[in-house]
Amino acid sequence: MKKAELIFIPLPETGHLLSTIEFGKRLLNLDRRISMITILSMNLPYAPYADASLSSLTATEPRIRLISLPEIHDPPPLKLLDTSSETYILDFVDKNKPTLTKTIHDLISSRSSSGDTHVAGLILDFFCVGLIDIGRELNLPSYIFMTSNFGFLGVLKYLPERHRLTPSSGNEELQIPAFVNRVPAKVLPPGVFDKLSYGSLVKIGARLHEAKGILVNSFTDVEPYAAEHFSRGRDYPHVYSVGPVLNLTGRTNPGLASAQYEEMIKWLDEQPDSSVLFLCFGSMGVFPAPQITEIAHALELVGFRFIWAIRTNMAGEGDPYELLPEGFVDRTMGRGIVCGWTPQVDILAHKATGGFVSHCGWNSVLESLWYGVPIATWPMYAEQQLNAFEMVKELGLAVEIRLDYVADGNRVTSEIVSADEIAKAVRSLMDGDNLVREKVKEISEAARKAVGDNGSSTVATRNFIRDILGDHF
């Protein structure tokens, strides 16, 4: 029987890589006609460790092959990242097109000469929509993999249709078809308020309809209205609900020595069920010192046990204890742990963890839902504000600290969130009778059913496999 090879082109950033690789593994396990997945890894200047992450994530799966592309000679200026990361990424992908075209052409030629394997199609990160041109040129179907959710896909679809520049006011409310509620402009991705970034987001949204299909890392039970909206679209590519796609094992612990890890887990083992508050804000979640002080004061006010990951800078270096108020460590001795990096999945999976103060990156949201741990929302960047709004207002699956907080590296554009405001939300989050907690438990069960043998996401994934392989295998 002839075998199929699929070519993945991810955005080489950690959050995108984790779910992309796991989706590739799922495809290999679901259908034996897929014999190989080849990942083309672009050399992103600000993500120099992407290949190492890819190698680690694929080490246990010999049917996933990694091809690292050479550095491009004229990458976009890094200063563009400070003003429009979306534009930087689109320009970077565009400059990789010649190398990608040649690499894919060579793969097709080598498979044709061998005769037993056929390249069946491309699976592109949503930032790589411009590479649909390569698929068209080489007669390969292109599918988009959305590492985020239906809500964000709804916004990307909406922006080109809206056909005007940035919202006139952050107080504007928008009727976006994929949402039940009107969406405040202030919770849209921050790039919407920058002319250059806005143009890039519109460009992404405008090209999505050229794909053969769109794969979304979500499931119908968690976003029923938005999923139903896309199931009705006759003038849009078929949208497959394939989530949750999660990496729950095999992630490296770059900032935590094994002894520290074991000590942390041992401490968790000694705590009562659902008693520990976990605070973690992602790889770029850096707060200024005054905000660190307010969080510390809130933790003292509420008195809950806690694990708090503090990043001192974007490089993840430095001593987090240096930012804490004087005497905080002594006053919280025995009931809290402060560190620079945490094994997030292991903490969320632990029975002692009762709540998660999160930046609302979609991978983190899915991990918390999978383990039934309710979230208090504190978004930082990208589409996290939209995720926070959806979780709190649209779905009733989270408690609000803030929906519209925006951070850009060490420059925070929102006002400081007070200790009292944080404490109020945390008390609500950790309340054992909180309705949010019950809803999250229900969604946790639904998530596991969705990816079970006959679950909705498994069925959708099988449908995608049938569509991309067609009648040739």
C-alpha cells in the first residue's frame, strides 16, 4: 500500500511547537497510511533554541523527521518586533519562501523516484498563510493549523470583513459573528490598535479562506457557539475541531534542577487537595517591580498556599527573590514556593492544586481545563485578552482579575493591579463551592471524551485524514 508523507511548517516558537508536534503524533497513531511527517523548521532569530525544542519533542517518534532550514541572509530588523511582531513574522516567513519552495520540491521529487511514498499535503501554522502559494505552485493542498481557538479564528475572519482601520475607541463594542456577546474592542489582540500590526492581522485573516481546510486546537463542548458558527460556513474552508492537542509529557525543565523539582513535588504531596494557588504567566510574562509587590501583598492577604513563578526578564535569568518585598519570604515560609520556572503541567495535574492565576495563553488554558483547575485571568499579550474575555464572559469558565491588561516585555501599558483586586479574585477562585469550579470539572470530562476513540475531535481528525489523503492511498 502506498504511504503518505505530510509536511508541517510551524512557527518555531514554543507555544506553537508543542501543539503542532503533538498533532503530528496523533495523525501517525490514527492512520497507518501516514508513514512520515516532515517538519521544516525555519531559523527564527529571536527563537534560537527552537531546533533543540523540536528535537526533544520528537525524540521518541522516529516517524517524525526534522529538517532545519538555513538562516536567511536578510532577516527583518529585530527592532520591528518592538512595534509589530505580527509584521516581523509575516516578513520573516515571506523571506523563507524560496528555500521552502526548493526544499518541498526536492522532497516531492525524491518521493516520486522511490515510488512507495507520496507527499500528500502541507499543514501550515496560521502565521504561515503566505505559504499557501507554495502549495498551489506544487499542486499540494494546504491546511492551516490554528494553535489557538475558535474565538481567535472568528476575529481573524472578522477583521478583513470589517474593512476599516483600527477601532476608533477602546470602549467600542463589536458584534463578531463567532461570539454570543458583543466583544469590547479593548480585549482584541493589542496589535489591532497599531496600524502596521492591524494590516498584518487583516492579511492573515484575508488569506485563510484560500486554505483547503482549517484545523483548530479546540473542541465543540468548550466553544459550542463558535464551533457551530464555523460548521455553517459555506463560503469558508472546512473547519476541523481537533483539540485539545496537548503535550503532557516529555517537556524539559530548563530552569529547574532535578533536586528542586523533586522538592517542589514533595511539598505538593504534603498539601491538602485543591488547597494550592498556582501563579504563572508564560515565557514572556514579566512584571515591573511595583506589580510584583502588589501580587506579594495579595498572597499575604488571602493566606492560601501557593507556587509562584516569577520571570525577572525576557531571558528568564536572574533571581526572582530579589523582586520580592522585604520579609515576604519569612512571612510566607512553609506555605509558599517562589521560583523562576515551574513544571506547569505537573503542577496542574497534582491533586493539591486548586486554582491557576494565568496569562491565558491557549495551551495553558487547555491544560488547566484538562486537569479541571479553574483559572483567574491575567492576560499579557497576543490573543490572550480575547481568550480571557471568552473564558470569563462568553463561557463562564474563569474568574476575572483583568481582561484587558497588556504587557510588552518590560513595558506595561496597563495600570498596576492592586493587591485588594487580586485578593478578591483569588478568594472567589479558591472557593470550593464556586460555580466556575463545577463547570471546569464538566469541561475536563468533555475534553477527555472529545479525544477518545469515538469523540468529536477524533472523528474530526479522521475526517481530515480522509480529506487530505483523498483516493490516492
